[in-house]
Amino acid sequence: MTAPQSFTGDANPYGGGDPYADYRTADFPFTRYADLADRRLGAAVVAANDEFFAQRENLLLPGAAVFDPEHFGHKGKIMDGWETRRRRGVSAEHPWPTAEDHDWALVRLGAPGVVRGIVVDTAHFRGNYPQAVSVEGTSVPGSPSPEELLADEVKWTTLVPRTPVGGHAANGFAVQVEQRFTHLRVNQHPDGGIARLRVYGEVVPDPRWLSALGTFDVVALENGGQVEDASDLFYSPAANTIQPGRSRKMDDGWETRRRRDDGHDWIRYRLAAQSEIRALEIDTAYLKGNSAGWASVSVRNGDTGEWTEILPRTRLQPDTNHRFTLAAPAVGTHARVDIFPDGGISRLRLFGSLTEQGASALTARHQELGG
């Protein structure tokens, strides 16, 4: 899938008022996956060949890009994104850049995984966006330097071929490559600016690392857990509940709208692999007047297994981390937290280890995807 044709080309010059009033976007199905380039997971832009007008690190900032029409510096207009200088040709007779000229940035994914879709957001870049973009991926173990990533022996796989994009638009690309990647190279042809980069996909952890840890959080995003579905996403993504670390503000958790019926809200998760769970945490940090009143946790073994409750409906306190140990280990591949009647939690942690079957399945998938 390439960027919709209606996105290609200039946006109108900014005419005042809401800078997002004429922003072009679409509903991309792949955004249901986690952002592998999330700074909370440890992602970073490790290098760029040019960042004359705006720093490369802006690419991964959380939230939408902001625009201040009066904000200028000694180099020119200050943009909330990554912006390179204008490329020129080699002489007065050939003042134009060549077809091969381009700028690039190297991105280390916060968690290695399979990329399902990429959004190259050119918000507020109306006449200074790239004509086209392309994205490549590679898998390099350890913590390679930019020089090591750019070495001739490193193999790069095309995830997004060179494709025209539009200014002031969310240019979305579905990716069909079944491989595990650790780094991306984002290219803009020939130059210009990109506000934000989002890389949606599935985390594929290193099974050797998980084996060495022994006991770990089997639902954590960084360890390969993922949210499959949730009853309500009105205020915040359910995937916040399995992000690294403790929540640092209210919107860094999961909060539902206020219910006016006799129902309740829930999140369903897929674990890293089949696991044996021995302890759990439910954290309501920063949720004070809007935390869930009660919660229960259940597990299921397999896609069609029966749900077994491992934590009965239990009263929760606001802004508190609740810890529970299980009388007997619970084996499962999926988990579900139910909150009553509504409200929110900031984090769910399920501590345990992979079963022999789970470790074998994860190892096989890791090898299949080139890990």
C-alpha cells in the first residue's frame, strides 16, 4: 500500500487559525499495533546525514507536531520535525539535484519486531516536504554504532519503496515483509522535512534473553506481549498498560468513559508465549478520582480455551500499585483484565516464565523471522 494519491502534492499555505484544519489523514488499520519506534521502549534516531533546519530527534517525539508561525531562529523557520537544507546540483549548468540525491536518518527501534505499517507524517511541512520517501530495515544484533550500520556488509531490506508523498499529511504505508528488524533507514528524496515517524508492528523478543531472565513480565510490550482488544479506547490506548516503567501522568495509562449501564470494561492480551504466571501487579498510578473500583484477572490457554479466573474481583485503591501472589501457578497464552464498572488502570504486570512449549514456539518464530 502506498500513500493515498489524494495526499500527494503541496498543501495550501498556512492561512492562520487552526494549523490542523486542512491536515490530510486516513484510518490506517495497522495502527492497532504498537509503535516500535516509541521512545518509551528505548527507540532513538541515532544518526542523520543532515539536520540543518530541525533536529532528527523530533521524529520520535510523542504527540502531534506543533506549529508556531512566529517561531524563527538564526537559520530560518523553526519546525517541529526533522528538516534538511535544500540540495543543489554541481554547477550553474546543472543546478538541480540528481535522481539519486537524498537525505537519510537511522532509527533504532525500541523493541525489535515485525513491521506492519509505517506513517511518515509531514504535518506543517507544506512546501518544504520531500518529493518522495523510502524506508529500509535491517537486523543487527547488539548495540551497533552508526558507522557499523552503514558498513557495506550490512544488508538492508526495502519496506517502503520510493513513493511520492504529500505535504501536511499522514502518509501511511502497509508493510508486507515477514522479517524481524532492529533498525530502519528513512530516506527523503531529495531533501525536505518530516514531522513524525511511527513504526507499527509486533515485538519479537530474543528468546535467549528471556530464558536468561528466568522470571519476567510475560505480558510486557517489550517482552512480546500485546493488546488484542479492549472494550473502550475513548481516552487512551489500552497498550499503555503494558508499556515499560510506571505511569508518570494520568494519560499514560488506560481510562474509559463513564458508563451509564450495568456493564463493565476490559482489555484482552496475548502473552509473549505460553507462560506460567506466579504473581501480578495492577497499578492505578495517577488515576485518583477515576481509577477502576474493582478488577479481576483471568487467563486462557490457546485461542479457544476457557477463561480461568486467577484474581477474583478485588477492590482497588486510587494511585496505588497492588501486588498479588498466586497460590498456584497459572498456565496460559492470553490474559484479560476486567474492571468494574469503569475508570482505568495504569499498568498490568504478569510475572512468570515461559513453559517449555512456549519457549520452543518463541524460538522457532525468532529463527523463522531471521533473528
